Amino acid sequence: MKKFFAILLVVLMVFAVFACDKKPSDDPETPGSDSAPVSEPDPGVDPSPSVDPGPSVDPGPSAEPDPEKKVYNVVHLVNGNLGDKSFFDSADSGLKKLEADGRIILKTIEMGGTDADQPKWQETLNEVAESKLYDLVVCGTYQMPDYLKETATAYPDQKFLIYDDTTYVGENDNVVNVSYRQNDMGYLIGVYAAAMTSKTDVDKINPEKVVGFIGGVDSPVINDFLYGFLTGVKATDPEVKVDTRYVNSYVDTATAKEMGLAMINDNKVDIIWGVAGLSGNGGAEAALESGKSWFIGVDSDQELTLSPELAAITLTSGLKNVGNSIVWVFDEWDAGRTYWGQEVNLGLVEGGVGFVSDKNFKNIAPQDVQDLVLKAEKEVRDKTVEVPSAIGDDTNGVIALRDEMQP
């Protein structure tokens, strides 16, 4: 009997040692455990080639991904470089917000914007599509549609988003084109310019009711800005005339400056809206050199992008909010509404366009002008006012109104 108890005691001691030595993670019922063996990573291989952490971003309390929503792998192809304080930076800000909110994993590739860089654009588009690493490839601006068309056709299973372009809408059912209701924005700028040109107690404002519009090219998109602008001017003060001219270039500041000086000297224009890319800055230079006119910027907040001297005479800027528009597309995607093969045209309600309502707008415009513009914004938002567009069926309306309102 003693021998039996001795053997039993040994067995119990062995069992106790074995139980104490067992790790909790070895238990398949333990949460977070994985019974499959884990292989050691190859030291010569990047285990996560699709993830570029980029600059450190504090995600804040909202960064925890919603377990019910997919986290998308996204690559942003910049056919230029970040730091432009315009389209690319705006797009980047929207994508960075999505990343900080835990909704996407983002990689940004700056491809350069010189002529020598352009061969890399097609190559990079093809490489990211062929890799099959990304749920969405994002690119933008008027220079990219031909390159994107080739890649989207060659890789029909890859999804693409291109902002501020409508060249090939509907030709590839894996591409969504994001455009902007610049006519809505133009309307607000028109209301502002018409109200301001009567404020003769404001520096540089003369008794003549004439404002100016310098467009890049006589084209549907530029005329969409113009149509809204003319409509807003006329709705505010039918006596105001608009001197409209086109540079026929987006990079010719010298010609735009000559046009601006002619507007000021010949027709007493005291506010110039430059809607011509880099050319538009020539209008700002004309206003500064003459000392007799103000300037209004476009697309981005040009008080932040121009020199201090030019920024000081920039009353406000009409905005294309590229970053907001990209966030809107992801909101729709998560809600089950997709627009592949279509154009989405975003205005004030969706945050696609807007205007700068601080800095010089607050400091220079009288309160009644500010109130009038904010009232107009509300009217466009709630569709009390319907702004006509030069894109689509009404292509002749803007031409007739432009000619009617010339000084």
C-alpha cells in the first residue's frame, strides 16, 4: 500500500510541473492565440512593401478603425511634388485625414512634374496596377487622363480615381472622375465682386462699376467659372460690367499681366479674378503694379501661396476642395454607393467647392458685403438659387451673357 501511494505521489508531482510550465498562448481557446506556426521573416525582404508610413501623424482618438468597415490600401500618384499649396496638397490632406482616421493605408509616390519626369508617369501607373496591392489608385489634374486611360484599359480589375478631370468619363468602368461645380463657386465670387466694386470708401475702389475676369482658355471648364461669376454679378448689381479676357495659356503670366493692366487703364477695373492657373498670377501682378486694383485667387487659398505683397491685395479665393471630395467618395463607398465608370460633380453641399472667408475677406470687406456673400452661399446650398453651367446643354448661354456684360 505504501508503495502504491508513493507511485501516486510521483505521478501527481509530474502532472503539476507540466501544468505550471504550459504557456497561456498555447491554449487554442485563449483570445488572440494562433496555433499555426509563424515563419521567421527573410531579412532581405521588406515584409510590407505596400505601406509607406510617411510623416508621423497623430491619429487622435478617432483613429481606431471601425471593425465593420473595410480599411483600403490606397496609393496617391502625384504628377509633380507635394508642397504646391494647391491641388496636390489638397488631395494629400484629404487622404491623410482618411489615414489618420484609420480608414486607409496610404502610400504616396511623387513622380515629378518636369518634362523629363513624364515618361515615369505611365510606367508608375502600370507598376502599381500590375502589383495588385491597392484597392484604389488616386491621381489628378488635366495632364493625367491619357496616361490613366491606357493603364485603366490594360488593367480593368484595378480601381482608379482621377480628380478635376472629365476627359474620358464613362469609357472605363473602373474609373471614377471627380469634378467640381465651379459655377457655384463662381456665383459667390461674382456676388462678392459686384458688391465690393460699389464700396468707394474702400481703398482702390473707384466709382466705375467694372470688374475683370482673366481666363486661361476659352473652354467649357473656364467658362463654367465665368458663367457663375457673371450670374452672381448680375444678380447683385445689374449695372456692373465684366471685362472678360482669355490668356490662351495656363503658364503665361506676362500676357495675363498685360491684360490686367489694360483692364485697369482702359476700363477702370478695380477687382480682377484670375482663373488661369499660373497665368492668373499675372493679373495679381498688374493689380499690384498699378496700385489701383484688387485681385481674387482661385483653386487654393492664394493668400497663402503668393508673395506677401501679392497676398496683401488678394481679397479672397474661390476654392476647389480636392481633399474634401476624396473623403466624400470614400464616405459613399463605405455606404455602398459607388460611381465606377461615372463622373461625380461636387459643389458646395458636398464640400467640393467653397471660398476663403477669413483673413482679407474679414479684414477688408465691409460687414454688409460679407453678409451678402454668406446669404448667397446659403441660397446655393439649399437650391433657392440655381446657378447655370457652361458644361452640358447650355454652352451658348455663357457666351451671350459674356458679350452682354462687356464694358
